[in-house]
Amino acid sequence: MTTPINVIIIAAHPDEAEIYAGGTSALFAELGHRVKFVSLTNGDCGHYAISGQELVERRAAEAVEAAKRLGVLAYSILPISDGRLTTGFEVREEVIRQIRDWQADIVITFHPEGTGHVDNRNAGRLVRDAADFIAKVPNTVPDTPPLESSPLFLLMPDYGKRASYTADIVVDIGPVLEKKLLSCDAHASQFYEFAPWQRGLLDQVPQGWEAKREYILEHWSSFLDVSPEMTATLDREYGAHAAKVRYAEPFEIADYGRRPDHDELRALLPMLG
């Protein structure tokens, strides 16, 4: 590697970049590339017993620890309340600013037409709406120089799109599975408190890392395990190794921005088989 690849992952809530793309992020980091996470809301709805600034600060501290465990260099959390993310120009301009400031070669976000959480859908729409302004449009967000060329935009399959996304790219995350699981573990308020409470599993949360590791593998398997729609892409990318891949993260190439050819895609995603 001669020039680092700059990757920015724009999600709606703290912990989503980790669960949807934490393994891919760790692989980029291990190869010496630069990764930043952005959460467009502060996640202040994400608990049943803690609220307000206490929860905002706790989730921010968890995010910092998760980033450290993955090798992610920066984590920005915007001061927007959970559930109140809109697609107005102010947030869109901040998205443009974040992408430009990071000199992003790759932008990863949610699908703009997902049927899951409204914030996730709006995060995808904000990135899509920002895409045309990021490169070579100096009069948009003039306090941040435009990029020379458009980044590659990749879409994470939000839980509401699991049945209908296209797995254009599938990354084998087996070599960094432990880092991804540990990044989830850092978000204790979500993986051991809020989500178990929502699912009626609060009394089943174990103690000790080995037991917690198995707990995450079991209850978040859809964010970790290879599923049938990934297999054709895995075969194409990894050849004979594909049959051994158990844990993976899929991405759809967005229908906006540029669509790289095979050689450029391999250069931008050097961890592919």
C-alpha cells in the first residue's frame, strides 16, 4: 500500500457502523487505511432507564471505546436527537462537510429506501442527496474544499432491507470477527441492556467475555453470518475459499456516484479474496 484509502461510514445511531460494517472497518485499519465513523444522531432514545444527557454521554464514551477496539481513527456524533433526523439542507451540508473533510474515497451508509428505522432511511437519503455536491461544486459548503472526484458509495443492508438488497460486495470478516464482537461489547448500553430489554431477554444476559461473546453470536447472527444471497458474490470474490467463509458483511453499490470497474473495485477493497 502506498496511499491510504479514506473510508467514512455514516450511520444514524452510535453502534450501527460497528454492527453493519465493523469487520470491514477493522480490515481496512489492519491494512493501514483510515476509517471514520459518523452517527447522525446522538442515540438519546436508546435505553429504558437512562435518558437525556447522561445517556448521550454514555453512548459517546461507548463509541470511543468501540472505535479503539476496531482501529477506527475518528468517531463523530451529531447533536441531533434519536428519532428526529430529517433530510433538511443543514444536515445535508454537514454530511457534505464530513465527507470532504475526511477526503473520502469510500462512503458507506444505509439504503435511502429502507423500511426500517426512519433515522436509518433518512441517513441514506441525506448521503444520496449530498452525493452530487461533494466533488467539484465549490459553491456548496464553501468553507470545505470540494473533492476532486466522487467517492464510491456503498449501502449497508439495514434490517428493513434484508430481504431485498443486492449483495454486490461481500467481505469475509472471519479474520477480524473478535474485533467486531468486542466493538459490540463496548456498546454495553445497547447489547446488554436496551436490546435485551426490548426482546424480553434482560434476565438472560450473561457475565464474562466468553459467555457474552456467544450471546452476541447467537442473538445478532443476522449481522454476522453468511446468508444465501451472499454466496454467489462470495464465490466470485474468494473462489475456493468461499466455502470456508462463515462470517461476512455485504454491501450494495449505490445507484448514485460512480460505479467502478473490476480493477478499481479491487484497489479500493484490497481485503477481497
